[in-house]
Amino acid sequence: MIIDIITIFPDMFRGPFTESMIGRAMESGLVDIRIHNLRDYAEGRHKVTDDYPFGGGAGMVMKPEPIFAAVEDLVGQTAPWGPDGPGAGTRVILLCPQGRTFDQFAARELSGAERLVFICGHYEGVDERVRQALVTDEFSLGDFILTGGEPAAIAMVDAVVRLVPGVLGHELSAVEESYSDGLLEYPQYTRPKDFREWSVPDVLLSGHHENIRKWRREQSLRRTLARRPDLLAAATATAGLTEKERLYLAELESGGGRDRAETGHGNVGDGTGRGDAGDGHAAGDSGAQEKKGSKHG
Ligand SMILES: C[S@@+](CC[C@H](N)C(=O)[O-])C[C@H]1O[C@@H](n2cnc3c(N)ncnc32)[C@H](O)[C@@H]1O
């Protein structure tokens, strides 16, 4: 995959893209990330990339000419594009707080592209004609305003690149983690088994794979209900919730409300044993998530 980033602050990408997983993905040739200084495409002695807004008002607006010149140079075509965009598999993305909210589904979608071109805005944003004729997608990181598109591009590239086949060491990690199937991930533990007054749930030490799978699924459901109940409607399709699991969630909600679906410091359960008897969901251990001297009673 080729990723082009058009920015007036190329140095901002130095650390994030040379370290860790992205650095390794670049070294192995799975992705090629190219940073382009927008000023190189600006005309005149001063290489100006912004100007005052027509109609007045505070701040500056990024000029269209250098942005068009940069994108057209990279994709080898002149805008406007045909219905397929600037070439099959190429997406021209504007980072923009007014765009579609970026999420794991979008990350997965973009990870299948051959080429992504990111345009980082600044000041009051970019001239409207960039949106009208040049970009194929506008993505927002969330309902807040950043100073510029660079941190958003870094976050998006990170989320997309780790889904490119071959980048993650363990491909299952991307399948099991939060949001990938519409649910939040189950709690994770590592050594030591006992840390201060908190112990790892017995089921995880049992070596019983089916019980561990059930416990994790139940924890995933409980956690999603407690923290992100909004995800559950869509998760019915994406996470393949069974009728039994839907009933279990309804029971949890009516029994103790969402707040009780997940309690406990440090991801340790509430010890109620709720759902661990007779309904076939739990691993028989969810109530035994150990917490010596629980703060929560
Ligand atoms: C200060 S913002 C401009 C905000 C613009 N005046 C508005 O109200 O929509 C400057 C640039 O930062 C980037 N940016 C700011 N917030 C963002 C967000 N939530 N997601 C993605 N990019 C963002 C965009 O590239 C934007 O052009």
C-alpha cells in the first residue's frame, strides 16, 4: 500500500512513522509512506499556502492551487475525477472535523485500498473547492477541533496500517480486539497471577479453552453493555449475537442495570456470579473473578 501525506509540517511525522509497528511495516515493504511538503507545490518566492477568507472573518484558509497541484502530481491525473475517483484503489482523504467519523470499520475498509492520499488542513481549513473536486472522502477523528490534520492522519494511518495483511505479527489480534466485531474486548491479564490483593480469574488459569472462550465472550458482552450500550444494536449483526446472548443482556440490564454489567476496579468483576449459573453463557467462573478484600464489597 502506498500512503501519501500532504502537509505543511512534514517533521511532525518523523517519530510516529519511524518507530514501532509502522516503522517495521515500512522496512518490510508492506507499506510505503511518503510525506510531501505542500510548500513544494506553492508558487512564488514565498511559497504561500494560505490566504485571507473571502467575505472576511478570523483566520486564514488554505489555498486550493498547491493542494490540487500536489494531489494531481501524485496520482498523475487532473481533477475532477471520473466516478471511480483518481484511479481504482486510490482514495484522496481530507482530514476534517466535519467528515465521517473514523472508526474500526472505516479502518478496515481503507486497509483494502492500494493508495491513500491524506490532505492535512490547518487554520480555518481548506478552500471549499478542494472538497468539491479533489477529495473522495472526508474523515473526522471525533467531535473536537485539532490545530491541524497531522495528528488525525497519524492516528488514521496507524489504525489502517496495522490491518494491512502481514503487518501484525498475530493476525488474530486484529480479529479479536475491541470494535472489530462491534463489541468491546474482554479483560486481559498477564503475569504475575497475584498482584497485591488482586488475582487473575481462575478460569484463565484453567487451561480449559472452551470455558475461557465463553468467559471472554460473556465479559465482552457485559463490558459493551456497561460502557458502550450504543454498540449493541449494531453488534447483533456484526458480532453475531445469539438469541441466548440477547436474552442474557436483557436480563443483565433489567436485573441490575447497565452499571452492574461491569463493575470492579482494574477489570475485576463484581463477584455477583450473575449469569454464571444455568444460562449456559458463563464459563462457570465469572462470579469467581477474584478480588481479595474487594473495594466494592
Ligand atoms: C482548526 S481546524 C479547522 C476547523 C474548521 N474551521 C471547522 O470549524 O470545521 C484545522 C484543521 O485541522 C484538522 N482537524 C481539526 N479537527 C479535526 C478532527 N476532529 N478530525 C480530523 N481533522 C481535524 C483539519 O484538517 C482542519 O482543516
